[in-house]
Amino acid sequence: MKCKNLAAVTIALGVGLSTSVAQAATFTDLSGFGDSDFNNAKNSGLFEEDWVAEGRIGNDNPESGVWEQGIWNWTTNSSNSLVEQGGLDWNSGGAVAFTINYQAADGGTLTYTLGGQTISSTNLTEASRFPNGLNALYIRTRSNNAGDSVSLNNFQLVDDNGTFNYNTPLDSSDGDTVNYLLISDIEGDFTLTGDATLSWLTSRPNNSALAFQVKGGNVVPEPFTILGSATALGFGTFFKKKLSKKQRKS
């Protein structure tokens, strides 16, 4: 009986580790994680970046080439280009809704709505780099000046596995602070929605001094994670065989 119970536990553990990843999108607040950590993740092959949807303070004059809403395309982890842009008249302290929709078909299409304005770009995703599609979003906030702040809230992600909500704000404030949130285990096409609030006390900041970014790509599991799942499955198989042999003898 003990062997049977232990087998059930280990098999359940193995199945849980191997299938829970595909059942629910996971939100992880990366406290203490900064730009150098993100770049290290890319350089070490733990994250491959495909595109970035950005909202920033700009200069309230997109016609002059200084924009508030943009889509960047990363053809490799070191080469990028701004492919779409738009303008937005930010009001300090006012919440602005955003929607990011990604469809993998036809080379990958990103549709980005910010404050009611929509921009879109196609053929963003290289099939050779992302044969299984995208599975993760890194969300970044940045405040460069004292007294300024950016806050993202009311996150909702809809993918092939359902609807997932996260209501803990992602904030950066009071000068030169960067914070990250990771959404992993995304399955298939997806839509991310939320609210962005940019605030300043005195003069309006310019360009990316106050900004947020949503970085789409693929997270590669670390060896420890893979080993843990494989070990659990291995133990499950081992105890299942032991149980089978014991039942044949009895």
C-alpha cells in the first residue's frame, strides 16, 4: 500500500510539473530584476525577443518624428527597428487603456491599441527562430526623473487556455528606476489588456524618460527546471513499474 501511495504521489508530481506549464499563464513579479538581468537572459539564450510594443511620453508632436506609441521588430537578439509609430496626448495622472493582440498566422501580426489609437505590423516573427510560436512577455516600466512615475495595472491575458487576471501594479517612480513583470506559459495567440498611468509633478518629461514596454518572445526553460520535471517523471515511471511487478507477484 505504501508503494502504491508513493507511486501515485510521484506520478502526480511528474504530471503536474510537465502539464501545469501548458494549462495557465503565469505572472511573476521580478523584484530586483533590471535591464542588465534582462540582457543577460537574452545573451545566455534564456529569452529570445521577437518584438516590443512601447508607450512613452514622447514630446506630444509625433509629426516631427518623436512618437508616443511604437512597435519595434527584433530580427535577431541584437538587431532592431521601429516599424510603426503613433502619437498620444498624455495627461498627467490619467489612466489610459492599452490592448496588445498577437496572431501567429501569416508570419506574426501585432495589433497595438493605446488610448483608442491602433497601430499594427505584420511579418514580425521569423519561423526559424520561433518554430513553436511565442510563449512569454516581459513587461518593463521606467521612470528617469525624480517626481515622475509610471504605473501599469489591471492586467488581463487571454490565450488558448483561457482568461487570466493579475491586479498587482507594476510601477517605476522617482527617477531612474526600472521594474519588470514576466508573463510566461502563454499558449497560442493571445491578447493582453491593461491600464497605463504616467504622472509628472512639474515639467512634462520627454521621449523615453517615462515609458513602458511589452516585449514578446520565447522563454527557454533553464536546465534546472527541465531536470526537475524529468526527475519527477522518472520517479513516477520507476514506482509505476515497481507497483506493476508487485501486483503480478501477488
